[in-house]
Amino acid sequence: MFNIKTKKEMKIRMFILAVSMLLGIYAVQGAKTDKPFTIVIDAGHGGRDPGAMGKLVREKDINLAIALRLGARIEKGLPDVRVLYTRKTDIFLPLQDRANFVNENAADLFICIHTNAAENTSVHGVETFTLGLNKQESNLDVAMRENSVILLEDNYEANYQGFDPNSVESYIMFEFMQDQYIDKSLSFATLTQKAMSGKCKRNNRGVRQAAFWVLHKSACPSVLIEVGFISNQQEEKFLASDSGRDAMAGAIYDAVVEYKRDIDKKNGIAVAAPSKSLQTEKQVSSSSKNTGVVYKIQIAAVKKELSAKDPALKGLKNVKYYKEGGFFKYTYGEENTFSEIEQLRKSIRSKFPEAFVIAFKDGKKISVSEARAIEKK
Ligand SMILES: [Zn+2]
């Protein structure tokens, strides 16, 4: 209980209360302005596709166990990060569906977890792959094995545009593609290898590149981690054990923490002070007209073009779309400042509660944090 002795003291207490309430409101709004940093964790294989077979365990079970442990650690340790799973149980999922899930949720990082296998049972260690576009560098054998699940899918000829995971020729298509996320993918892959070989003392087989369908179709920084060789007796034992799975999830978690910290630092999130005078807000707004930054509100992502009267658009006028990752992404509004687009987003919030802000610079999509950093310059 408070023990209030004087009127003056009461006034001071009321003042403190008012200020802390205002700060509280700011904190809630501040947290809502950006879409949360989203990580999709993908346990490779599942259901009728067991992946590589060991003597004690199947690949799909190792992958799922580590994926769930990793997700739980992120949820606990990084509560502002949104964690999504392609699967949380033993189900079969086509590769394309996994990539679609990443794109539908506008993920910021995609982590695929797999277990390796080799004819030579002495081969052991960990590898982290990014999408490889160069034929010389591509590890075709691994890519072919991990892509071959496509052949288990119904209707794969139609879904994968004639891509045959077992034909070398099919991989030529990757050589003509650009991967705009390669720098970030490489940096996360490097951190992951460092953590798995350091903390977990696994044999470091390095960061590698290969043409994985699931990475190629995902519109965000993406890696595929091979957590060890199921074909090696010791490594299989390690990956079949609770302690081994905990250790691997812990190492990948450490890499996530470090990666996220680097990104926040680059975006200036750590240094963004909550208290800002109105004067500075105004200066930011007026000087941001020439930055080339355009904010829009994304309201839907669908596979087919919608008619203007489509119920999904809920009668909203002046809706536009852009294409990304095989999707028509519908947007509303166009503003040069984040504060203006936020205002607009709030005005359609009742109809589109899931809508979120996206940003472009000179027509190229960038993250909202990047855009805001440019706006502040
Ligand atoms: Zn696999």
C-alpha cells in the first residue's frame, strides 16, 4: 500500500503514474509497428518419406526432434521472434508446400533440418548448405537425394515444371538464377557451422552450396543444415539421443541469436530510442520524400490473380499487386513515410487484421527495418 502524506506527494505520484502509462502505451504500439521477425523451421521429410535410414533411427525423426527443440528454445529465448513450423508431427509434406509456407508468412529466415548419409560409414560431421547456383560448386549428390522426395509426390510433373531431381540436366536451370538472399544465407550458415563445430564439437565439413528446390523457391535467407551422418555409427547414436538433439538445437539456437543481433544492429534497432520529440518526427517526414522508399500494406498473397470484386479484397478500392515467389501479393496504399503507412494500416485493420507493412526502395523490395533506417538518415 502507498502511504501518501501530502497533496504534493500525491501529485508527484499521479504524475509518475501518468508517465508510466504513456510509456506503456508506447511500448505496446512500438511492438506492433513492424511485422515480427519470422523464422520458419522445417523438419525435413516426414510421413511416407522417412529420409535416410539408420540402424537405430530414421532421418525424419531426428529432423523433427531437433526442429521442435530449436523452436522451443527460440520461443523461450527470443520472445519477440515469431516461430513457425512446416510440420510438428510425422506427416508427409511436398517441397513446394514448404516453400509456399515460407513465402505466405513472409518469413525472414528459413531453417531446414536434415540428416546426411554416405556409403562410406566413416564419413561424419556437419554441413550447412545455402542455395548453390554454380555448377562447379554444387554438391549434386546431396541435392539429388534431398530433392528426390519430389518423386513421391502426387502430380509432381505438373507441380515442378518438368524438373527431374535425378537428372543432371535439370540442375542447369539453377545456373541462370539469381539469389538475392545469398549474403544473409551465407552469414547464417557460417554462424551455424561455427556453433555446431565449436560448442557441440562436431566435425566441421563446412558451408557448402547445392541446388535444393526448397531453398530456391523460398523468398528469404535460407539454409539447409545436415546435422550429421546417420550412416556413421557414433554419429547416429549421438543424433538418436536426447542429449545429442538438445546439443544440436542449442548450437543452431546460438547461431540464430547471433544472426538476429547482427541484423538488429545493422537496422539500428538496438540504438532506436523510444523517446523522440515531435520536432525530430517532422524533420524525418519532410526529408524522406527523396529517399526512394515506398511503403505499402500487404493484404493478401494468392496463387491466382483476383478480380477487383473478389471477396478476398473485401471491397477495398485501388488495390494493386506485385509478383513474388509464385504469388500475387495484393497491396493497398503507397506512402513515403512509415508513420503515414501505419496510419493507413490502422484504418483498414478491422477488415484486414493480418495486413502488414512492406517496403520498396527504387522499386526493389526491402525489409521494413531497412526502409526505416534509410528514412531516418
Ligand atoms: Zn534429408
